[in-house]
Amino acid sequence: MLADDSFQDRERVLDVEEMEEIVSKMRRQESTTYRCEDYLARGPANTVGAVDEAWRQRMCEWMYVVVDHCNFNRNIVMISAKYLDICLTKGDKVIRTRRNFQLAAMTSLHLAMKIIDTSCVKVDSLVQLSRGLFTTEDVIKMEEHLIITMGWHLHPPSPTCFLTRYLDLFHSSVSHKVKFMIAEISRFIAEMSVCVYKFVKYKSSVIAYASLLISMDSIDEASFPLWQRLHFYRRMASVVKLWNTSKEVSFVSMQLRKLVEKNADLKVLMETIDPKCCILQPTTCKTSSDGSSNSPRNIVKGPAVVYADY
């Protein structure tokens, strides 16, 4: 019995060490290869036909509509938006116009689909969505341009990628119901942040942690006691090297809270999450037998996926 326990302890240590190495590499990548910054601040203000915050948000919302219609993983949109932000951070002038940015959004969506989801939508089908504005050849050329601009680095760590890792740091005594609730609310918040330009400059690792902190606050202490929360904070600090009280995490959390308060009702959101679900799938939306989505992404004030800034 003692031998078995010691073996399990060693396995847990190895798991933590492996996770620490993986997360460290992901955080290093987001700060170097996949770094994003406030690229719109570099361009001339109010230029006719140039990409602005509203146009970027419109394209992100459109990508969510397409992904939801195809019932694909919503992480595809996070990756697609990263492609666009990375290219513009690198100073790409080709997609600075609204027309080319629209083409780039369509192309990045198709590119992310091919990388993340095996059941990819054909280029012709996407082209039809442009209603004659673009051709298949346009998409092919733009894909080549985006790939070259990004230097063939096509796997940026998204907030969802970090969320998946962070959830493994919860104490084993945290119930499946609570973990699933936290995972879904966190994912919902992180997905909202993708559409709002002001979050482009913040690291995915920080957005993911800030989203987790907000979702954890929505769980009552009886279901998720203080000691479990403190245990998680310590694990995040030791493994991920992120502190819940740091200036960066606190600031992003405040910004996200404002966004959530403006666009969503977390109480209504929590009521839509199936409390009986014991399979933790933070990156996959649930679908009912009739094909309708049970994902909390639909619980917003007003039209779906239209996020108001504050």
C-alpha cells in the first residue's frame, strides 16, 4: 500500500513537472514568436477604408457565426484572430484595408480549420459566403501570404489552450460539477475577449487566468471552499508563475469584468450549464439531441455574438 502511494506521488510530481515545462514553453512562445501588440496605434487615425476596432470585431463575430453553424470547435476563431493580429503586429500592410482584412479573416478561418479540425470546410463553400466578393484564387493567394508573414508558425497558444492546462491544477477534491462550471464560464469569457480589440495586447495566458478568477468568484463557497481556491492560487504561482494578485492579472481581470457586466448575465449563464455533466470538456460545446446548442456562448444581452465595448 505504501509502495503504491509513493508511486502515485511520484506520478503526480512528474505530471506537475511536465506541465510546468509545457506551460513555460507556451508562455515563452506567446511573448516571442506569437507576440501581439496594439498595432492600430501605429497607423494613421481615421484613414478611409482602413481596418479599425469595429471592423475587426465584426470579422471576429462573423467567424463565430460560421464556426457555430458548422458545429466546429470555437477555439478555431481564437486561432484565426491570432493569425490576423500576429500579421498586423509584424507590420503587414496588405491586410490593413477593410477588404483585404475581410479576405484575410476568411482565409485565416479556413487555415485554422485545416489545422485544428479534420472535417474542414471546402474553400469553395467559404467563397460562397463572400457573395462574389472573393474567388478561390484570392483565398489561396492570401493563405500563402499569411503563412509567409507568420514564418510558418501556425500554432499560437490561445486562451483556451492555457485554460485546459490550468484546470488540471485544481485539487483532486474539487467536484466534476464545479470544474465543469468553472471551465464553461471561463471559456465563455475568454471567447468574448477575442472580439474586443483592446484585449489583443494582453497575453493569452493572462486572459485565461483572469477568466478563471472571474468564473471562480461566481461559485459559492459551499461548493468551492476557500482552501481549494487558495490551493489553486499556490499551484498557479508555482507551476505557471502567475499570481492572482499581480498587477497584470488584476488589471486584465478588471477589464474582463467590465466586458462581462456589459454583455452577459453570469447567473443566467450558470443556469444553462448542465450540472450533471461529469466529463470535463472545456474546449467543446455541448449539443443536444435536436442539434441545438447548449453552450453558454449564446447567453448574451441582445443579439448573439455582438459584444459592446465599455
